[in-house]
Amino acid sequence: MIPRNMRTGGYQLPGVESSEVPLIGYRPLSPDRGPLSGHAGRRGTSDDLETSQAELSPMKTTWYCPLDLSTVAEEEDDGVIYTVVVKQHGAPHGPMCVKAGTEEKLVLHLLHSFSMGDSSYITIFLSTYRSFTSTERVLDVLTDRLENPPGDSERSHVRQSFNKAVCTVFRTWLSEYPEDFRSLGNPACLLRLAPLLPQDSSSAADLRAQLLRIAEELSEKALLLHPRRDQVSLDSPPPDPSMFEPTSVLGFPSSLIAEQLTKIETELFVRLVPYHCLGSLWSQRDKKGREGVCWSVRATVRQFNKLANAVLASCLWPTKLRSQQRARLLEKWIGVAEECRARKNFSSLYAVVSALKSNPIHRLRRTWHDTDREALRRYEELAEIFSDKDNYSQTRELLKEEGTSKFANLDNRLNNRHISRSNAQGTVPYLGIFLTDLTMLDTAVKDRLDNGYINFDKRRREFEVLAQIRLLQSSCKNCVFVGDETFLQWYHSVPTLTEEQSYRLSNEIEPVEQSPRSLAPSVIITQCPDLSTSRSSLSGDGEGFFDFHSPVNNLLSKLTKHMRSPSVSCLDVDTSPPTNDSTPASLTPSTPTKSHRRSASCATTPSPASRGPGPRCGSSRSGWSCTMETCTEAFWSPAMTRPPLWSALP
């Protein structure tokens, strides 16, 4: 840290008597000018000061004393930790926001948050409380407090403020999250709460009537034999694969398909319950007994998978199509994706793009080769939107720019075509981005502090993500669509393909081609029955027979030496430990392994079926036949990480 007198150039700053006041910046003056007496003098000599300063000192930073110094401090009071802004002289400034607290104190703070300046507390609490408590527990704590209200009488100022806060909390709760009350198993808590609501306002009377009506509905459910009948959905029978016409999708305009998909996605997104996306709830969806949680998110995920399956089935189901015909199907879905982009339907857009990028479709090289080049260019641009680079930065930027705008930021051709179809246009996001953010936030930040208090700062950060979802939902509430029964009938007739079925159909369209590189390099040499003739022939010819250079001749040359003076290391370049059976009666050619072992057999010549693909060469003089599956220019040594590429012999 630079000393204070060096930072100020040895001068006393005007208006700063204490040396403990921090300095942010200061420009030293000329010694012959002395200190300035005030701001007026500084304004009057500003031009001369800058001229002289430029000559005397090259320093550009201007050190000055801030006029308003404030710091953020924490205060703990009766089970709650508050974050407050404190001025220089210690006076509190600004609202007191809750950072952490016990469960009971956080619930009771709902009734005091407005008076303490924390106006967003009620909204944040009601959006996130399910991650650390239950609806029954919150109602019990509030009911206990209503039984002992503050103030001496109903007319006291303290009682009036308290009643107003109570009405605000329950009015917000009933309007934003009515399902919390309707999902209660027992109406007793509502019957206990309703008489305790304030009696001196019409709004309180309306709240009491709503609570009693919900309690009556819960009582009726409890008397029924099947109390959960309204939550049991009758699943439609699976579609008949024989009735599915995959190429019928070509008869629908791309704009109509995108319009119907946007209709389905918008209806699901408007019904989405934002707190179902919380990481603490969504991460437990697969646990036993939690099958019914996050039902609104599950519905969105099912629609995403259903659309991706429709793209796969329409492109893979007709296996007898030519590649040019199948390319028209790819172009159709690329056009649908482009229309979804124009309608700001990012959920359906990503479902189509992810299906086209899936392995069963991505591997169809001939089909992609016959696809229109311009369509491929547009497809690549659409796929780039969902690039995971910088945590989906491009997708987030588009949601920020177009989230509440009327139309997508595209060329006029697409926008003009879409304007004639709809006056209001909302934004349907890809929900996976928000689910990822909330899950990572739930994992990275602790639920409780070291003293056991609930970390409410974490709930504030979660609410920032939920607020983005609610803002996008508000843009979709006024959208109006007209359904097309013909397309919906085709869409719901698409059979569901498993991953194995999709890949099997893809292989039927374009079978897997084995590359020569994938074959393990090996040479299988067999000996004819007349071993003595072969040995004499090899011995008589000596090395002359193998004078011309060839990988196989090099191997046969070594084989000749082996027949004169047998040595296993002459032929076997495998570094694996030897087997127990060192002298087998016969060696039969086996499937080549990665060890590139050259094996010799003293039995009969293997049948053609056992030789494998590739050119074959032989020598009638030596009586040896050579089956070459792949050839190298040199033997593979253990020092090599992989065998070199082999070249074929004529």
C-alpha cells in the first residue's frame, strides 16, 4: 500500500481532516500553487492546473475523497441475520434484507418485511419455501401468530399495520400459488385459519371466503372412495405402427407444423409451475414416492421427447426410400425448425435440431449428401444457437433480446410471413437451460449456514432464475392459436422408437461399412502335409528364393531359418506371456488379434472360409500358402504404440 503522503504528493487535501478516510484518487498540484481553498477556486483555475500538471507530472490518476462512504454489514437479531447498509458515521441506511434465519423466523418475517423495507421478501419466500419447509408448516406458524396479534386493540396503529400485512401475504399466496392450498391433505388447518383473518376489511372477507371454499373441496375429496381421481389421467392407447404414414408430413406446410407445435408448447409453458424447476425438487424426481412431483416440468419434457421421436420416426421408418427421397424429409424438418425460430419457439426448435443431430440420422452420409446445400447452411445456423460454448451464451443472449419483443430478430421475409398469422407472439424457451442453472446452484451453494440457519441468500439467487421464467410466461398468456386436427392426428399416430430400434433402422438404410483400417494386421501361414518336401525345397533354394523385397518374403526367409534351427522368437513377436500348452498338436487359424501374432500351422491348409477377406498369394515351389489379411512393410515391435499401415501385394 502506498503511504498517504506519497499518494497526495505531500499536500493536505481540502475538507479531509482525518488520515483514516480512504482516498480513491488525487492529482498532485504544482508546489508553487499550493493547496486549493475550495471547489470554486478549483473551477476557476482548471485550465491552468491541467497545463502545469501535464508539464510537472505524467501521472494520470486523480486521487479524491468520496463524499458518501457506506459499507455492507450483517446484524443478528433473535434468530435472523440481516444484511444492512451502514453509512460512514454508523447510521443505518437502506432496507434490512434477510440473509439467513431459523424456519420459524423466516415465516414470521412475512408479516414484517414491508415495514423493514424488504418489499421483495414475500415474493421470494412464496416462490422458494418448498425447498426447506412445507405448506402445512407455514400455515401453522402464521396461524399461531394470528392467535396472538400485536397491539392493545383493534383500532391501534400496530394492529392495523399487522392486519394489512396479513391480508397482503394471503392475497399474494392465493393468487399466485392456489395449488398449495388445494393440495393439502387435511382441511383442518384452513378451517382453523379462516376465522382468525381480520374482520375490518372487505379484502379480508374475500380471503376468508376463498379459504372456506377450498376447505369444502378438500372435505369432499376426503369423503370419496378415490380421492385422487382428478389426478389420474387416462392414458390413450399406444399408436398402431401399421397406421403410421411417415411421408405424410411432406404434405403439411412447414409454417402449419411450426404453428401447431408452438400451440402445444405455449399451452404447456403457461401451465408450468416455476418452483417445480428448483434444483432441490427436480433432482429428487426419480426417488421412490416422488413420482408426482414436478408434474408441469415432466409434461414439457415429454413433449420435447415426443417431437424428437416424431422427427426420428418420419426419417427412419421408411427404410426403402432412396437417399434423394429421404433428403426431402430432412429438408422438411429443417424448414419446420426455421419456422419455429421465427415464432420464438426455442423448445421445439431444439427438439428438431437435436433429433437431426442424433446418431441414427447423423450417420446417414448418402442422405445428407443429397440434401440441398442452402438447407444445410440454414440448419448449421440454427444448430449454432444451442452451442454449449460459454454455457449456452448465444441462447441466453437471444432470450434476453427477444424474450418480451413482439417478433423474432430475423430477416423481413420470415417476419412478414408470420405477421399475417398472429398478432401476439410469446417466447417459449428451452427449459433445460433453467433446469441446469437451478440444479447447479442447488449443488454449489449450501442450504444452511454453519450455525444451522437456513441460507435465504441462496433462495434470492434461485428466485432470479425463476423470475426470468415468469417474465417469459407473461409474454405467452395472450397468444391465440387455431388447432389443425389433420396434423394433430398424424402427430399423435407416430410410434415411439427406442434407441435400439432407431439405430437398427439406421443400419438397414445405410449398413455399417468396415474400413480396411479396422482389420487387425496379421499374416497366417500354413504348411502343406508333405513337411519333408517343403523343408527340402526351402533348404535347397536357400536364400535365393527370397531375394526380391517383400514383407511376405521377409517372413518366409525367417521361416526357413526357423525350420533349420527352430526358434520361437524368430516368428512370434507377441509380448504376451506364453501359454501352458507349448507344443500343441495342431494350430488352426483364429481371428486376428491386436497383438499381430504370426502363427504357423503344421496341419492341413485352412479352408477358404477361414481365411478372411483380402488378396491372397502363394508359392508352388515351397509348398507353403500365405493368406494375407493385411500387409506391413516391417514387423511390429513392442516399442511401437500401434502397427504401421500395411500395403497390399499384387
